[in-house]
Amino acid sequence: MKVLLAGATGTIGDAVARELVRNGHTLLCPLRPGAKLRCQGADPLPCNLTEPGSLSRALAGRRIEAVVSCMATRSGAPVDAWAVEHDAQSNLLSEAGADRFILLSAICVQKPMLVFQHAKRAFEQRLQESGSRWTIVRPTAFFKSLSGQVARVQAGKPFLVFGDGTLTACKPISDRDLARFIVSCLADTGTVGQVLPVGGPGPAITPLDQANHLFRLLGRSPRTRRVPVGLLGAAAGAFELLGRMSASMRDRAEFARTGRYYATESMLLWDEIAGRYDADGTPEFGSDTLWDHYADLIAGRVRTDLGAHAAF
């Protein structure tokens, strides 16, 4: 198929691009000014998806059979969240002209409390009402988001946990497995009109599990340091007050709220009726495990560009 892939320069987007090329699809990737593709075999399409009409002009009448969107805001700031998670996605939907649209969303939109989550949900609804043959993929945690403390522990420092380290759990999925799952949806008509939560293989993992396994891989006795969740709430409140006078403080307040959200909410399927997260009900896919990823990081076989995840 002739596929338009948005977000190809991101970690997941790059993995999806490679999987699409591996499966024989012809690939066009919208790129903002200055961005570069890492995937060989994909063709760049210079444009700015946040600018209405830019994609239409870049395509110049070329026919697209399917769209895969891995776009996501990099900063998480409220203005950026709506500009990317909703407005740019909407431009992509209306201008690509494809009947098939696969959206990479996130499992955290089940319980939206943050600006970027509300923006994602708003576009999900728009996509569902568009008449397209849509599929929404909601992955759990990424390996990248759980790797921020590996270097810290290697340096001899304790692993930081909120509360007792068991407040939350997830079934993390690797970039490679998630890319395989997303690309498989193109050929699977059973995924049309479906919202698909997906995690990696094995039981749900808590932050305390992460700490214990990481120290075990390093041959050391586990050392953790507990951080009160209330600190994040207090920080968000303080920044909110300062935000009345400063946009940057409002962004910091949202960042603190984001930290508190991930410190208290599991990345698992939410059972609305039972009012709880359901580890057993969270679908699993693939074969890569977080423990294998940790071992590769420690051995230097892989490197992870943490970006914003370094803060956690």
C-alpha cells in the first residue's frame, strides 16, 4: 500500500517506518523543516502539519491509501498539546485523502485528567465520526519511559519510587513489538472501527519490581528511596498560583500534574464497572521484555534517548 506515516522521526514512528518498509509498503513521511528521516526506504515529504493546507500542497494530488499517525507532542505543554494532538492530527485526517487511518494514541486517555489527554480524546472522537475506516491503538508504557533511572542506579544511587513503589503497574511494550502490532492492523480488517489497548508480554510490573530487577542485573542489593506523592501535588498547586502571572509557570504546573498522574495511575486496562485497573484483562503482544531491555542497556548493546523521560 501507499502509506503516509506522520511522526516518523520519533522513537515509535521510526520503528513503525522500518516495519512498514520491511513489509513492502511505499512510504511517505511528512517532515517539519529541519527534520531528517533515519529509516532507509522511506521518502520525506516536507510540510508542516500544524499549518492547514500544508499537507495538501505537499501531496500535490498524489493518492494515499492509508495513514498511520504516530504524532505526539514533545513538550506536553497545553498549547503544544492541542496544536499537535488535535489540530495537526485533524489537518492530517482531512488533507491526506485516505480511507484507512490508524492512530497511535495512549492507554492513559481512559481516565483523562491532563491537557494532552483531553486533546487526544477529542481527536479520537473526531476520527471515529469521520467516516474513515479507523483503528485506534492505545499502548501501555514504553520501555523508554521506564529507563530513566538505569544510569542513576548504575552510578550507585538508589532507585526512586513514589509511595512504597507498588502504587502503579504496567505491561510495557517494546518499540519493535508495538511497530509490528500497528503495521499488522493494516492488513487485518477485523481491527477496523476498533479501539485496541495493547501491552507487552508477561505479568504487570510495578516500580518496585523494576528496582529489584535492575539491582539484580547489576549484582547489587536493592536500594530504593521513597518520594511522597504529595510533593508533586504541592508543586502543581504552587506553580498554578504563579501561573496566574506567567505562562511558563502554567506549563510547569501541568508538568507537575503529569508527574503526579503517572505516579498514581497504572498503565493498564481500566475496568469502568469494577472501578479498577485490570492487569489480567490488559491484552499482551510480542516477545520483548523490559528485563531484556535493561540487560541490553547495562551491557551497552542499546542506547535510549530519554528526552523528557529523563525527568522520571
